[in-house]
Amino acid sequence: MLRRSVILLVILLGVIALAGPLLGLIVQPLVAEASEVPSLHSWSELSLRTLCWSIGTALLAMLLGWLPGRMLGSCLAARRQGRLGFSWPLVMSAMLIPLLVPAYAIFYSWWQTWPADSWLFRWLVDREAIGLGRQFTLGVALVGWSWPLVSLCVAPAAASWPRSRSEQLRTDGASWWQFTVARLHHEIGGLLLGGMLVSALVFGNVICFDLAGVFTIGNELRALGAVQAGPVAMGWLALPAIVVALMAAITIWLVMRRPVDDTPVEAPPSSKRSILVFLALWMCTVVLPIVLLVMNLDLDSFDLWRQHGGAILRDLLRGLLVGVVGVIIFLGLLGLLRSTVRWNRWCGESLAMIWFAMFLFPGSLISMMVQAGIDLLPSESLQVWILSSGLAMHVGLIASLGGIAALAARWAVWSEPRDLRDLRQLHGGRWSGDGQRVCFMSLVVGLITMLLSLGEIPITMQLAPPAPSPPISVTVLNAMHYQRPETVIAVLAFLVALGAMVAIVLALLTRPWKPFGNSSSLMVMMMTLLVMFGCEQQGEVDPVLQVDAVLGGPGRSPGRFDYPRAAAIDQETGDFYVIEKGGRVQRLRSDGSPVLDWMMPRIDHGRPTGISTSPDGKVWIPDTHEHRVLIYDNQGQVLHEFGRYGTEAGEFIYPTDITFGPDDLIYISEYGGNDRIQVFNQDLEWVRTLGSPGVEVGQFQRPQSIMFTPDGEQLIVADARNRRVQSIHPVTGEARVLVQGDVVGPLQVPFGLWVQADGSMLVTDLGSHRLLKYSAAGELQSSAGGWGWGEGQLRDPWVVMQQAGQTFILDSGNSRILSVP
């Protein structure tokens, strides 16, 4: 009864999590209208670049992972013979830790070794090699993250290498090269299997390439999904990712259908060279980045639970839900694959292979497929409920991470010892005749899927429902992009610690649990699902904004936005100037109708985070990642540029905002090591500097937005990383704190700032995703918004501005401008 119930449940999950998205991928391009959203890069260019990165990473991972894999194989053979004690859990923990940590955590750890004020950053800037530095860091991170996977694939083949074969080669006088070729011939299958897995996983990676500024198929799909391009525009771009995933899944499946020779052999012990190579490699690629991460922890990092405790708890519950579903998928597929009925086995093979292929898809493609499947539903209210309830996000996670359960089920059937298989068949082909082994693997599947769901970003970013705060993985991505290292380091340290604990638990578990014995176990699982799904909707909801009009919306056509990062209003004409993350600058009328647009001259290092209009109608852009200021006329023609990278007077590191004082002076804020406000005259000559890096009054950590009070006596500064708003005298530099925020509460990361005619302040906060209004004395008067994509909700509100008494909010994450009273 239990077996039949689990199998039916898995088939139902397959229909929901696989058939729905696949139908959306196939049917939507046939019935939907062609999208006008173009890709920013050619299909061939993206495919070739992604393929080169995936193959190159796989080759290096194979080169580095082969020798440790042989060492692991010797340990595995010794363990089978009972000759390996407590060292086996240590070796397995060391191998599993990097695989259970998100690859972007490894990349960020290495990336932070050369911040903007370091000698290496300066050296790269002087040689215009910042992009090359990021790519090198990306390569180190991807190879360091992936080589243990190759080692794990090589280990079973290496464990079957008999000592007698080594002795025979020595007797024959074989050279080192002949010995290496013989081992390679014996272990080539595992080596190629690991290389193909690494290649497919790197091909589908999204976040690492996004952070490094390398345009690949995965992050271009994410960019198209963010502007709601739809399956028509994304179909051809997704084709290479689908083909690579299917080829890898079919190849791995065929490899795992071959019979396993489980005849015990006496393997040679690990050589000292293998052990030394493994230790050196593990210390450099795993321990070192983790140590670098821990070294950057500060006191603010320990406020993680106070700041994001609610989001972490929701994510842990969601991860537990996904883990339980993963266990159910594993048990159901195992029952189908071990069935004596041919149709059942065929059904299990089909479901498992599709699930594993979707595990290799980019997360951005999975989220697009889920959205396309939802769009096929006839009821719009049902579509909204599925998205807003969190069901869509859970379907996306199960569609992707169910591949872990599918691979485990296939491996359980493939690697089942012959004597256990014969014993199970004697008992009528029971699916859990090796109950201890099945229960142990169920625990492995549950823990791994739970952990991977916590670090998943593309799916949660696209499909997460409105909530008091975004999922923690989305928070950490925003923090990495917006240079909030204290948040990033705290979250990544949490994920690394969780991954290490799971790796150690899996390695230490040598006493498998008793198998599920009756249908009450299934009832407990189902009750857990219902309880946790209900928990997803708990939490206090912020009051939403009252919206008068919505300008723009996701898209790349004129008047639409692709994640706008900065905006300004010409107070004379009422025209908007908006900069998007793709580097396009748009000029729009007050009603949102497009006038013209132009491209920033260079965006490969990053995009501007600010834009201002001067009283004479010129457009001033702090070209943040080029460490300069560009001055345009209102037709998009460059009039002048000034500034360069450096820490001296008149030099910049990451300029953020520009304002114009009543004394005809120009004030420019910057961060990244300078964290100050420089003052220039109309001839662009340096006059003085206000503030310095630090946490004391009058010091700054990322002064993101600046604006004068109506009387021109004080300069108001949104001091983002210090979580406060300061007032500073423009001549003497005397400062005071007007509003001090905290890791909790409304003011967490103030980004946008506008000082009203009565001296009160409007602030958009990137941490709480709210519009805040403070009196001139710093007292909170109102708070509205909250994270979400619904009407009156905000996602990453970068800018607030006013014109003729009307307030406008740049709702960057939703790619729109909201007009509010």
C-alpha cells in the first residue's frame, strides 16, 4: 500500500513539476505573440562563450580531480575491506563541502581579495584589465568548486584497480608514463563522467557569470525573463542549454545502465604523492576561500538573525519542504525502477531522466518554463493565486532539484550489490529489500535538496511571492551587486557553515535508519507538506503605497525598462532621465512617453548608479565603474568628461551621485574606499572634500544620494552602509545624524533621498523595500511599500524624486516608475 501510494504521488508530482513547465515551453511559443524584446548579444556569441567556459572548466577540473579521485578510490576500497577507520568520514567531508556550498560563495570569497581600494585593483585599472581580473577570479572559483565532483566520479573506478595490476606493471619495468596511461585507461569512464557533469553544471550556471560580468546563455535568459520577454523570444536562446542538458543526462544515464562489477579487489594504498596533492588542492581551493570569508566577519555580521531571521526561518521551512518532496520523489522513482512490470520501469526511466535533465537546465530557464506553464491556465485569478501563494516557486524548485532524487534513484539501482539484488528478488522484488541502504540514501537526498534550495537564486528571484522580506538568497545577490559586504559575508558564512555541517553528517552516518514500515510514514510526510506550505504565508505585511500612475514596465523597447538603476527629473521641463542596467539612457516625457535614448560609452566594468540634471539643463552622469563623470546635453551628446581612478583630490572611486549647491559648486559623492563628497567649481576644479571613510559622525560608508535643504544651509546624505541619514555643513564639514537606522526596522539601507520644500525627507530603503517619510528633525512620519511585485509594492527602490508636488519612485526590481501622491 505504501509503495503504491508513493509511486502515485511521484507521478502526480511529475505531472505538476515536469509536464506543466514542459507544456509551457512547447505550447507557449506556438500560441503567444512574438515578443519585441531583443537579446543584447547574438545567439552564436553567447553559445560559443558559454561552451568555451564549460569545456575549459571541465578540462581543468578533470586535470586537478583525477589524482585526488584515485586517492579517494583507495580509501573506498580500504573501507570495503574494513581497513579504514575514522579517516573515511574526514575524507568524504572534505570532498562534499565545496559541492554543498553555492559556487557564487566561492567566487565572492576570491573576489573580495582585491577590493576597489587595493593595490591589485589599482594595478588592473591602470592596465584596463578589470574584466580580465574578474574572469580569472571566476575561473579559479569554478574550478575550485567543481574538481571534487570529478574526484567522486573517478573514485568507484579507482577502487576497482587491483594491487596485482600495479605489481605486474612494476615487474614488467613500466615507466611512470606507461603506469599513468594504464590507470587512465582504467579510470577514463569516471573521468569523462565527471567532466561531463561539470561541463553541464557550468553551462547552466547563472549567478557566477552574472557577478563576473561575463555574458552567457544562463544570465541572458535571466535578463530576458526579468523584462518578461516570454518563451517566444527566449526559445532559440534556450535551445543550446536544453541540448547540452539532454546530451549530458542521456550520456550519464547510459553509463549508469551498465552492469557494475562489485567483485572485491585488494586495491593498492594511497601514495604519498596523491595525499599531498589532495591536501594542497583542498587547502588552496576550499579552506582558503572559507578562511578569507570568515576573516571578513565583523560585529554587524552577527546581527544576521535580527535582520533576516524571518526570511531565514521561511527559507529553512521551504528547504525542509523541498527536502521532504525530494525524498518522496526518490522513493517513488526507486519503486518504479525496481518494478518487475516493464511499463512501470519505462515510466520510472522517463520521469527520472527528464527530472535529471531539468536539474542541469539554467535556473532562469526553469523559472521561464514554470511561468509559461502558468500562462496556459484559463483563469487569470488562478494564475495570480499560484504566483502569489508561493506554489509557483515551489514547483520551480521541485522541477529543478528533483533531479538530485532522480540521480540517486538511478544510482541506487545501478550500484545495488548483486547479493542484495538477488535477496530482494527472492522476496518478490520488494523495492526496499535493502531498507537500511534506502533509508540512508533518502536522508542524503533530503539534506542535499534542502541545502541547495537555500542557495538557489534564479528561480526564487523570478517566482518568489510577495512577503515581508525577500528570500535570503535574493537578499545576498542584491548585497553583492550593491556592495554591502557585511550582509553578503554573514549570509555566505551561514550557508558555508550549513554546508559543512551537512557534509560532516553525511560522512559520519554509518548506521542507516530503519526503513519506513507502514503508511503512517507517508501521512507524516503529507502533514509536513501541508503545515510548511501554510507557514509560507505567515508574516506581517507592510501597508502598500497609494499609486496614481505607473510609468514604464519590463521591456527593452522605448519607454520600457530593463532594471533601471538611476533616474532624475529636469525640474524645468518635467522630463525623466533613466539609466538601465544594460547601459541605455532614456529621456521620457512626464507621462512616460519616450523622447530619445542613447548608450553609455562603456559598460563592461559596470553601470552607473546615479544621474542628475543641472539648472542649465545638462545631464550629469557619475560613471560609477569607470571612475569618472560624464556631462551630456539633453540630446545625448557628450559635452565633457573628467575624473579618473584614484584617492587623491579630483580622483574618484565609484562616484554615486551629483548635486548642485546654491553657491554654484558641484558636489559629488563616492564610495569603495574613498567614501567622501568632493566639491568642484564650475571650471571642474577641486575645491574641498567633505567627510572620510568610517562610522563616526561626519564619516561615510557608501554615501549613495545627496541633496541640499531648501535654504541651502545643509547637505543631506543617505549614508547607506552606516544605515543612517546625515546632515553636513557644505563648508565647515560639521555633521550630525538626523536618522539612525538598524539591521531591523524601516531604515536599513537608505539609497534614494529627496528633501521636500518644508525640509521633510523622503527616503527609499533598499533593505526594507519601503518609501519612508521623515520630518526635518528626523522623526518617522510614514512607511509604505514592502517587498513584492503587486500594485503599491516595491522591489529594490533605488530613487525617489519630486516634480510639481508629485512624488515618483524608481521601482527598479519591477522595472517601473510609480507616481504616488
